[in-house]
Amino acid sequence: MEGTITSFWVLLLVLILSSGFLHLETVKFGLCSDTYNVSCIAGERNALLNLKQGLIDPSGRLSSWTGETCCSWAGVRCKDQSGHVTQLKLRNSYSSSPDVDGTAYALGGEIHPSLLHLKYLRYIDLSMNNFGGITIPNFIGSLKTLRYLNLSGASFGGNIPPHLGNLTHLHYLDLSVSFGTSIESELHWLPGLSSLKYLNLGGVDLGKTANYWLQTVNMLPSLVELHLPACGLSTLPLSLPLVNLSSLSVIDLSNNGFNSSIPPWLFNISQLVYLDLKSNNLGGRIPDGFAGLNLLQHLHLSENSFIQGKLSRKNLGSLCNLRVLDLSINQISGDLAEFTDSLSKCKNCSLESLHLGYNELGGFLPDSLGNLRNLKRLSLMKNPFVGSIPESIGNLSSLQEFYLSENGMKGTIPASLGQLSSLVYLDIKNNQWEGVLTEAHFSNLTSLKELSIVQAYKNITLIFNVSSDWIPPFKLRYLNLKSCQVGPEFPPWLRNQNELNSVSVCNARISGTIPEWFWKLDLVLDELDFSNNQLTGTVPNTIKFRALGIVFLNSNYFTGPLPVLSSNLSSFHLDNNLFSGAIPQDIGQKMPNLADFDISYNSLSGSIPLSIRKLNFLLTFVISNNHLTGKIPDVWNDIPDVYVIDMSNNSLSGQMPNTLASPRALMFLKLSMNNLSGELSPALQNCTVMETLDLGENKFSGNVPAWIGEKMPSLLVLSLRSNLFTGYIPTQLCDLSSLHILDLSENNLSGPVPNCIGNLSGMNSTITSMRYEGQLWVVAKGRDMFYDQILYLVHSVDLASNNLSGDMPEGLTNLSRLVTLNLSMNHLTGKIPASIGSLQRLETLDLSRNQLSGSIPPTMASITALNHLNLSHNHLSGPIPTTNQFQTFIDPSIYEDNVGLCGPPLPTKCSTDDESSSHLPGEGKTKNGEANGNQKLGFYISLALGFIVGFWGVCGTLVIKNSWRHAYFKFFDDMKERVLLFVSLKLASRPGGR
């Protein structure tokens, strides 16, 4: 073969390898162009018939193998006029056909050793057949004349036979994905293929060769193409003393898990045209050695994650012949200016595809980007670029694909973008573009087929301002506009877009009805999304969808009956509208392929149709916040894979059907705010992957089942509030290690709060990533609060309004991430645990209407996150703390009906001693509190000694000694007489005294 040939080979697990002859004269065969009329050697014909007899041919591909002229049989080629068979081309050409089941055309069975009689056989291609795991016959190594052997994708078993090393004339060997169940193979046989030019062992397990594979390959001096992707090599040596691969032009070592830097020996292979090292664990900076590979056209280093550094003139910026550069999914940083400035200086920059997505590149997009005039594909998504798209982008007249999504850019979109006449795909979503788009931005986009402009935030900063009679120059297949102002009227320029497969114009400030002409475009859609607008009117039943179609008409003002749309639909989202009337009774028959069904927040009434049992593919079923009545249908045995059931906030009644627990994948069950009654179905024990169980505000009764804690280990949210449950709180709930919301409030539960509640480690765990747990009303900060997207961040225990008794358990204070604790309106006694100060994230604490006693622990003042507190109607005493958050709790009702409490904000003042005790713990204490204890002891000893010395030292002597007693009383009598005489004389000397 001469010229440049490109071929693609299917790898394990749908891995597609880019391979091909990228260099001239990789493999060259001189074969006659017309062998159909050549007679056939009888012995060779018999050999072929024996081969046919051993093969399984389900589609009759070998039906022409009859008669004498075997050179005209399908897949057989002969040499010149001699009639010797030289080629067997039995590749299954249907294997990659999208329209045909390729497996039906695959040959199987055994390969007969009669092939050894084909002494002139040079070419064997049995690729993409199915030999059912048999081993590659050893005798193939005896076909000494072979030049070409292709067994790729043919489902052999075992390992590579070492006898292949005898094929010294072989030029081309392709065993990629040959083995259905691969066993680790060796490569000691490989150096025998001294003439080999093309080697592809992609997907073959070469883990045993990790330490010597490179030295072995280096012994093939004629090798031009090397393909070893997904071979489990794991080791990429950094050094190779003598590089013996001077002819090598293609290297594919992708998907091997190398954990090193890019080795310097690669830069000694000066003929390199194609290098693929993607999907490894390579790290370090991009070596400057790449600058010496002047012939390099394709460089794939994507999905290594650890390649760092900047793109510059010294590494890749001087490769003028480079056509494809893929560095996506790495850690490359800096800006692009030096790289694109350098490539712009090439006399003829060949770069056609530049993929730098999913890196850490930043700064402004350089103007020199517009000088890469051969670019056809530009992918810069998921980088922290800033600013606007440069005006020079309009120079890229060959550009067909432009991806700039998820960068957080906040600049403008230039009108020069409208000059890209070759542009087919434009994806600039998840930025926050500003300004106005006019007809000029689209004026010459005649090739455009897909347009995606989705703003990162819902606030609208980008406005479409086109005239009402504008006719776009393109015919779109895919339109995705979100959070851009397209309204207020429905966009009239959609009138000529009659090739649309997917149309999404949501949160676009469109109001009014959808015009009749839009429905008459007769579109057959994959997706229809007009959500989050102000659209009115009714929705027709005539919209056509392809298989697995999706419709989002939610969050509008559509009215009328609920429409029944195409039977091809898989997702049906008409929630948050004004639809009324009953759910159509035949909805299950009319839309049997639904996987997602959401009609919540409407005004639908009536019962739930029994036809939902026909929704065998259903995954999510959301009918909450309507006016539905009647019983829950007992049909769930027929819906095995549903994992979300939300019927909350309706008027459903009766008992929970046992079949509701039939779907073993059920993760979210929400039946709250209905009139359901009876005990919880024991069948719910089968729902072992349950994560959210919300049955609140019903009339369920009986005990809280212990099996909730035993059979639902993954439970994150448990809400049984406002029911009629009785009995104790089962200690088995303490085993729910992932639980972070527990709401058993407003029931008739009795007994103590289990101390093991402190084992709920889910309320100690740090959340590392977002997760969806549904919607829930949670009492926090003294009121009901609705949580949706951030429910996973809420940590709450609510046991209020029961008949619980006993002490407040110390274990509660182990829940370090607890945000809300509500134990109000119970009969709890004892003291508030002194260790409550360890709940540093606590924002809401309600202990009101219990019988708690003792003082408010001073440690509570250290909970700086606390912003809602209620301790009223207890028997607390002592001073109210006055530091930190307690300075903000100035409402006396927080503490009312606690007779013994004193201090602000209550009018009752504390004594000095009491006030001194209201400080934070540890104030004025010496080590271990010993000083205060010693001072008190010394005080009482001094008091006793003073009493003894003062009282008995004086009074005791007077009692015992008679003379002292007479002298003592005589002294006081004399003093009394003198005082009386003095007073009398004074009174007599006053003028009024005469």
C-alpha cells in the first residue's frame, strides 16, 4: 500500500484507538489486480475446502466456495497466472455497521491446519469474527511466507503463541482485541520478527512484560508503527541507552497506567509523526524536547491529570507541522499568549485541532488565536479564562467546532463570530456573557447546526435583540438557550427552523402562548424544553418525539387538562404549572416508556390511575403538591426499578400497600402531608438502599419499627413527624450511621431519649460533595423551613411534642455537626448536660416546656453559632450567662416561667455571689480548680476558730471565774451611770430645758 491511509481499530471496553499508516510505504505488497479468471491449484483448493468445513458460517459468506476456480471465491486472491493462493481476506466487514447486526456475519469454529498447504500464502485477515475463545493455532507460526496477519477482534482465547516468532518475513501483525478472555502474554518471541513494520497488540494483557517490553520492541529496527494501547504495561522506562527505532513514525502507548514523566528517549526518534500517550498517569512539565520533533503531526497527551507547566515557544510553540494537539484533562496553567504567538510566526501553521479543555489555563484569550487560520476544532472548555472572546476569532474561516463552555467568562461575544461560515458546532455555555446579540452575530453562520448559550447564573445579562422578521441563515438541529433574554414574545425566528431535533429555550423571559405555527413545524424531537418562562395556554397532544424523548415544560402557567404526549417519551416534566382535572386514566398505556414523571405543583385532582402499572421502565414518580385523593394503587410489583416515589402533600388516604416496598432500588419515599393511616408495612424492610423516608403529617400509628435501623443502613433522612406513633424510640435507630436528619416530633412517643443517639455518626461527618436527597420541611429557628438543593447540609434532631421522659442524654453532645436540636414539649428532667458547649455548629436549640432543672451550663455561651434559643417553661435556676451569643438573646420569653433564673433580660436580679458565678467556665480558677476549693476550706476553718476564740475565750472565762464576772458587770454599770450623767447635764444646759 502506498500513500497515507488512516484506519481505526476497536479496543476493549469500547476503547477506540487511532492508528494508521501515517508514513509512506509502511507495508508494501505487489499483487495482481485481476485474479478472478486464474485457474486454481487442486491441492490448494482442497485446503480451502477443509478450512471451510471447519468454520461456522451463519450468514453464508463462504457460499461461493464451490466449483473449480477457487481464485474467484469470496475473500480468496491468487498470484498472477500461477494460480497459487496468496491472500485470504475474510474480515467481517459488517462488524461496525450501525444498520446491521455484525455478529450474524461473524465466522467461527476452528482454523484447519490445511492452511499449511498454501505455500504461497502471504496475507491472512480473519479480523472481527468470533472464534469463541479458541487459541490461535500454533501452526500459523509455520506459514513462513506470511507478510500480513490480522486477527484483531476475532475473540480468540489463551495467550499469544510464541511460534509467531518464526514468521521472519512478516511485515504486518495485528492481534489487537483478539482475546475475549486475555491471559498475560510474554513477548520473548517478538525479536524473531525482524522484518516487522507494523505491530498492534492493543488490549492484549502484557502485564508480565512491564520490565522488558521496551528493550524487546527496540530490537525491531524496521518498525514503523507501534500500537500497544491498554496492554497493562504500567512501566515506561525513562532511559533507553541505544535507540534502535530510527524508522518509527507512529507510537500509541495510551491507556497503560504509566506513572512517570515523559521519557527523554522519545525525542531521539526524529521521524516521529504520531505520538499517543493519553489516559496514563504521566506527570511533570511538558518537556522542551518536543521542539526537536519537527515532523510531529499528532500529539495526544490528554487524560493524564498530572501534566503541568505552561505552553510556550520552547516546548510546543515551534511545531509548525503539528495538526492535532490534545492536552485536555491535565493541570496545564498560565495563559495562551506565548504559545499562540509563536505558532502564528510559522509560515504555514498546520494546526487543525486544538483541545486544551479541562486544565487550569487562565487569563484573556489572546488575539493571536485568530492567526491559526487552519483551525477546524478549538476546544477550550472548563478553564478559568476571563474576559471576552477576541475579535480575531472571526479570522478562523475554517473553524467547524468551537467549544468554550464552563469558563466563567464575563465579557462580550464579538459580532465577528458571525463571519465563521464553516462553523457547525458552537458551544459557549456556562459562562456569564454580557451585552446584546444582534443579527450581525449570526450573519454568515450558514453551516451552523448546533448552538448552545447557557448562562452560568439565572440573572440575565445577555439579550437577544433581533428584528421580528429576521430569518436566520442557518438551519439548526440543536438549540440550547438558557437564562438569556429571548422574549418577551415567543421568538418568531424559530418559524423557519424546521430541522430541529432538540429545542431548549428556558428562563428566557418569554410570555404569552406558544404560536400555532410552532406546533405545525411538524418537528420530531429528542428534547423540548421551554421551562421557567411565563408561557400560558394549553399544551397540544400532537407533539412528536423520537425514542427516549424528553419534555420540560415545567415552571410556566400552562392550563387545561394534563396532556398525554408521545409514546416515545422517556421524561415528562410538567410540574409547577396550572394544569387541572384528573390525571388521564390511560396515561400508562399512552406513554409506556416513561422513566421520569413529574407533575408536582399543579391543581390535579381525582385518583392515581391504575394504568401506571404499565410504566415498567419508571425510575422517578413525582406527583406531590396536588389535590389527589383516594388510595395509593397496589401496582408497584410491576414497576421494579423506580427509585424515587413522591406523593407528598395530597389528600391520599387508606393504608400503605405492601407492594409499595417491592422496588428493591427504592431510595426516596415521600408520602408526607396526606391522610394515610395504619401501621407501617413490614414489607418496607426490603428497601435496603433507602436514603430518604418521609412519612410525616399522616395518621400512621403503632410503634416506630425497629427494623428501620436494622434494614435501612443507608438512611440519610428519617421523618415520621406529626403521626400517631406510640411506644419507645427504638435503640436500633442509633445504628443508622449515615443519618443526619431525624424527625420524630408531634407523636405520642414515651420513655427516655436513647443515650446511644450519640452514635449517629452521620451528624459528625464532613460532607465532601453535593448530593441530592429530595425536598423536606424542617423545623429550625422556631419556624418551618423548606430545604431542597442544600438538604444534604442540614443536620437536625427533632423529638419535640412527645411524652419523652428521663434525663437529657449526654450522648447528644457527641453530634458535633448538629445544627438543630429540638426537645421541646416533653417531660425531660435533670440538668442540661455541661458538655453541650461541644455542639459548636448548633444554630437552633429548643428545650422549652420540659422539667429541666439546675443552672444554664456556662459552656453554652461558647456556642457562637447559636441564633435561636428557647429554654422557657422549665425549672432552671441561677444566673443567665452574659457573654458571647447570650448578649443577643434579649427577649425575656426565652427564659420565662423558670422561677429560679435571674439576670438580664429577666427583671429578677442576681446576688453578687450569683453574678460572679455566671462567667464562662474556668474564669478565676487555678489549675484543676484546686485554689477555689482550698479557699473555701480555709474560710470555714477560720470561721470555726474565730467562734471558738471569740465566744468561749470571753464568755467561757466569765462563767468559770467569779471575780472576773463581778468586775466585768461592775465595769458596765459604771459606764452606764457616766453616760446617763453626761446626757442629763447636756439637757439641763440647753435654753429650752429651763
